[in-house]
Amino acid sequence: MPRASPDSTHAGFSAPGPSEGMRQVQDPARRRLHHRLRFLLALVAAYALIMTFAGCADRLLLHPSTDPIPVPGAIRERLTNPAGPALEVLTARTRAARGGEPEAFVLSFCGNAERAEWSVQRVAENWSRHPVEVWAVNYPGFGNSDGPARLSSIPATSLQAYDELRRRAKGRPIFLSGLSLGTTAALHVAANRPVAGLVLHNPPPMRTLILRRYGWWNLWLVAGPIALQVPRELDSLPNASRCTVPAVFVLAGRD
């Protein structure tokens, strides 16, 4: 009888070949490589989101218009600034101040789709029993103010309007009024300049508002970068903590 060869003794079993051993050694290295690639892809995706949505805060929160709006009884002025855009300001005196000089001033900051042409009339009517002069500011990109409409331009231009008004007020009290987005400008001014008081209509904490209202449907991947684009000077919560003057808050169900 022929003898069985040593190779045929365990015909159904074979030792792992060299390629299988190398595969087992390489698997952990491949897994580490895949983890690194996923991490890099996540970084690239995050960067792409930030770059794609850069400037979205301006488009989301600002709704500028430049069409002419006549305002009977109001005076238009342009405040020039060598370091920034020229601002359009509309001024009007209340009925109580039309017979003489105003005893105080109200600096009004508009909402995100409002114009100074509307604001000056509304605020003058609200203060009609007091002898005051109202100054309403058109942000850059609104009305006849220079420059593009950007959130980043609001802090400096709001201080520019206040400083010019203070120069003309000659020691008389200055109150601030703000509607919605305008409350962020008013609080920024009040945190950095002396004022007599504030009237704030629907003051929103901008970053928190963006995250809560727009974050849930995109898992905050879009809302997060947009919220970070809001200038820290317009963050109402820290600005409010620095204000020590009396304030009136007017809250409405719809804004």
C-alpha cells in the first residue's frame, strides 16, 4: 500500500499563510488610519460650513432698504466720519418741544427691517408730552447711510451717533431707545457712554436667539457658526450687566 504523504495527513486543515498573517497585523493600522481620515474629513466639513455660511448672520438678521421715504417735519443730517461710513440721522422734536429748546434728547436705534424715517415718528409720538428732540439712526447700508449692511459696523457707528449728539446736547440728558435689534446697539452705547436711561422694546440676546430658533433643525452645525459671527459688542447679556441706569422694558408676543 502506498504511504500517505505528510501533506495529506491533515487534508482538511491548513496553517495560515504569510498573507493572512500580514493582514491580521495590518488591520489595527488600517483602523487607525481610517479614524484619522474621518477626523480630517470632519475638520474639512466644519471649515467648509464656516466658509460657506460666513456672512450669513448679516443676511439673516439685517434687511436693509434704500428707497426714499419722505418724513414731513423731520430733518435729515449726514454725520461724516473720516474713519468710517457717513451716517444718515433724522431728527424731530416732540410737540412739547416745538415752542422752545428741548430739555433732553432721545437717541433711537431701529429694528432689523426698520428705517429711521419710521422710527423718528414713532419715538417722537411716544415722547410727545415731553420736550425732547429725537435722533433716529439709519445703520450703514440703510437709507442714505454709506457702506454695506453689516452687523460688525453697528457698534462703532452707534457710538459715532451718540458722540455727535452728546457734543450738541451740551450737558442735557440723553436717553436711548431701541427696537428689537436696535436694543443691542442701545445696550452697547449704554455700557460704554453715560446715558440718562433706556427704553428697550423686545430686547433679544442675539447669539442665544440664533441657537435656539435656528439650531434644532441643523443640529447647530449651521446655527453655531452663524451665532459666532454676531459681534461680541452686540452681546446684550454682558452689556446689560454693565448698565446701571434706569430702563423700561416693553415686551410683545410678536417681533
